[in-house]
Amino acid sequence: MFFRQDIDFNYSAFILICEILLFSPFVYMALKFLTPLSYLKRSIAKLSAYECGFNPYSLRRTQIDIKFYLLALLFLVFDIEILILLPFILGLYENSFFEFTITFIFLLSIFIGILWEINSGVLVFT
């Protein structure tokens, strides 16, 4: 026997992994053979840049200001922090003093981070 008898084996996860391993070559082959068919019907509309249905203003690409990337990274960081706080919020009445202290320290570090971002001028768009 491959498995010990006292270990409860989860067959649903095993079956899911087997299905993924079984069907992934078929998906790969379908993509491999169908991708060249998309290049057969080339047109000016497919090769042009899409700008919300309007004609492009210029043919060359312009650089995007780095502050937009910083703002997107800040959004991701704070979005992940909200996900970290979600279990504390859901179990607010069942948390111990230790969990409350850890969450308070976490919120304090978020607040210090926001103050640092405001003072360093990351959020100023002029």
C-alpha cells in the first residue's frame, strides 16, 4: 500500500490535480494550432492601437509618468492590507487582547506609512 492507513487522504484534491494534468496538454495543443489562424485575417483595425474607439492622436507611444505606477502600487499594497485585516474584522467580538494589540500595531504601521507617503510627496500630482 502506498499510503498509511491512519492518514485520511483527500481524494477530491487528487482527482483535481489529475484532471489538470490530463487536460493541460489538450489546451496547449489547441492554443498551439489555433494561434496561427488568428494571423490570417490581418487588417488595419487589428494592428492599430485601441484608444476607446477614437483615432490615435499620434503613431508613436508616449511615456507614462512614474507617479501613475506608484499610485497603482500603493493601491495594491493597501488592498492587500485590507485583506489582512478582514479576519480581525469578521471575528471582532471573539478576539483576545493579544490579537487586538497585534491588529492595533498593524494599523499604526499603516497610518505611519500613509503619513510618510504624504510627507514625501508621492500622492501629490502637480
